[in-house]
Amino acid sequence: MASTADRLKQLISENLEVDGKPVGDLGDLNVSLSSLGVSSVDIVAFGRLVVKEFNLPLTPEDCVQIETLQALVDRIDG
Amino acid sequence: MMPNRVAWWFRYRIIENIRIYKVDAADVGGRENDALRWLDQGELERWHDFALPDSKRRFALCRAALRSILCDHLGCANSELSFGEAEKGKPFAMVGGKRVEVGFNVSHSGDHGLIAVGDYDNLGVDIEIRRRRRDLDLLVPTVMSLSEQTHFDSVTEDGMKHDLFFDFWTVKEAVLKAIGVGMSKFEPSEIEVPLEIRDGQRSCLANFPPIGASTWRIEILSTLEYAAALAFIVDDARK
Ligand SMILES: CC(C)(COP(=O)(O)OP(=O)(O)OC[C@H]1O[C@@H](n2cnc3c(N)ncnc32)[C@H](O)[C@@H]1OP(=O)(O)O)[C@@H](O)C(=O)NCCC(=O)NCCS
């Protein structure tokens, strides 16, 4: 079974876009979506995917508190 | 005013004393370097941290334009101007380290930026380039209320559905940016686009009960290329 980090990386490489262009493969998950330049509409869309993929409840407030993608992995695993 | 080159922003509308500026954030030789000269240390660090060149450029060009516009508006030098952040990240202006009473908000998407500046504290703008999304089915139930979804479902042409999505989104986000919470406090579906706007009007007064009893004005600034909206409170029932 793939690790949460690998599943999240795959979700990102298949879905996450900036200006309609794929973000591509992320080596390091210690980044925030805003430092990648992801817009709020894409953050909301990505949030929905995470909810579906990991069956994880995620409120708008959670999205703000989870600052980096690594923090999201920790939250999913926690 | 920036030295040597023609400014990449211009004022194009005034609505109730709110000045609205368009920023051309396209990659035009040398502009980004000019812009960087206007940013302070913290802003340069932010610029550095953006992972993608387009995001860097958009931030630098919009922030430098904002600085120039606010310096004119407040009658201060660029070196005296700095920004603080409210709890959820909405920036406010400071001159000589002291907060000043000016309302402003910035939005950028693709090669476009919008800046609104005025005496209203609670003002918000949002702009989104219209582009085809593969995930509308996923987004619509999160972003739209049931009555908005009924309106959306009544539109059959695919391109119009995409347009409508962005038109609705920018109104909601402009409202949430005006009160400074962005997408952090309310689900976008809780902020319902006023019926007048859904019916095609480009300006109306509105109420958003989940936020409070205040009266708002909504202005649509959209073009064929992008959806955009301005929202501000005209009568603040919260005070
Ligand atoms: C901040 C936020 C409003 C930006 O939206 P966006 O569509 O990606 O970006 P826009 O171009 O419209 O706006 C960016 C500008 O808004 C301003 N801004 C930042 N935080 C803001 C806030 N809380 N309220 C109003 N304006 C804000 C800034 O000036 C920023 O410009 P800058 O990059 O020059 O600093 C949005 O991402 C948000 O709500 N974030 C916080 C919560 C979050 O991430 N939620 C995700 C839910 S799953």
C-alpha cells in the first residue's frame, strides 16, 4: 500500500494546477499551496479531492490551519 | 511613480469614490525588475518563496502597483509605506509604522490584476481568468447553494456553464475578501449571489444574512476574458 505522502503526491501531479498548467511532481511536501501560487478556487477543488480520496472531513477553517502539504499528510495519518 | 518605464497599471473606473485599477501582469521585459525595486525586505522574501515564475511576477507587479497607488493616495513616500496583516491575512496599510485609514484590496489571475482603493474599509475584489475546468461537477455542490445550482442546471451550453461558475465565484470571493476572511470561515455556498446579478444586472444592493445585516453593493467588472467583481459594505450594521 502506498504511503499517504505518495498518494498525496500522485493526487497533486494528476490534478493540481496553477493558471491551468499542472504543478507537476513535487519532491518536497514542506510547501504551502499559496507559495505554489495555487488560487483559492483551485485550493477548494483540491480540498474536495482530498476529502474524497482520504475520506477526511475538511472544513474551510482546517484548510487555513493546515499550512503545508506535509501538515496535511500528518493530519490524514493522525 | 516608477522610474524610466511606462506604468503597467491604470485607473479605469470609479465607483462611489472607490478607484479601480487594472494591472497588466504580463511578462514584459524589465518590468519585474523595476517592480522589485519598490518592494521591502519582507515582500522580497515572499517573492523569493513563490515556486513558479508566473506567481512571482504577478505578485511583484501587483504589489509594486499597489505601493505606487497607495503612495499617491496617502501622500507618502514608498519607504514610509508598509503593510500589516489582519488575522486571516487581509493586508492593511501603515505609514511610518502606524495603521492608516484606507480601504484596498488586490486580486490577480493569469496576466491580470485588479486593485480597488477607497474610503470603505470593507471592500473586496476578485478576478478569475475564464478557463475550462475538468472539475466543475466536483466544485458546483461546494460553491453553489441549492437555488444557485438550479439556476446553473438550467443553463445547457457548456461554455456558458463555465462562465457562470466564474461569475458566481468572483462575487462570493469578493464578499468574503471584503470582510477579510477569504475562504477561511464560510463555505462559498453560504454566500448567495443576488438574484439581480443572476438575472444579468451588473450592479445591485444586496444582503448576505450569514455575515450579518449590512447592506452591500455588488459591481460586476467581468469581461469575456475574465470574471471579476467588487463588493463593499455601504451601510455597516455591524458597527
Ligand atoms: C487569501 C485568499 C482570499 C486569496 O484568494 P485568491 O483567489 O487565491 O487570490 P486573489 O488574487 O484573489 O487575492 C490575493 C490578494 O488578496 C489579499 N488577501 C490576502 N488575504 C486576504 C484576506 N483574508 N482577505 C482579503 N484579502 C486578502 C492580498 O492582497 C493578496 O494579494 P498578495 O498576493 O499581493 O498579497 C484565499 O486564498 C483565502 O481565502 N485564503 C485563506 C483560506 C484558505 O486558504 N482557504 C482554503 C479553503 S479549503
